[in-house]
Amino acid sequence: MNRPFPLPKTSRKWNLDELATDAEQRAEFERATRLAVHRKRLWKADPHCRYCGRRLGRKSATLDHMVPLNQGGTDDAENLAL
């Protein structure tokens, strides 16, 4: 079969450990991005601290897990507070 363009030739041998590392880095990046979106969304909805009620600046607002991850909490928006 004639192809309209040549397929690239590669001599790269895939290392499964390297692929696992790439997947872990990608997962961590996706988690950080997801948390940043949740933080922005929560701040826009109500820019006040859930615990003390003080108004927070966009840069000073940090996320807190109401149920900690090590106790079975998740990164879902319902478990996050500013």
C-alpha cells in the first residue's frame, strides 16, 4: 500500500519504568490542574474562609480537604473548602 507520506522509523525501545513515571507525572499534573480549577471556582462563588469567615484574596486562598485524604476523603468539590 502506498502511503501519502512516509512513516517515521524509530529505534527507541520503550522502558516500562519510564512509561510508568510519565503516567505518574501526567496524573499529578492533572490532579494539580483539577485542584486549581476547584480553588478558582470556590473563590468565585464565595471568597470567604469556611472556618473563620474572613474575606480571602485570590492569591491567599488555599484549599483544605474537609475529610483528609488519608482518612478516605477525595478531591471532589464537595470535600474542598477555602
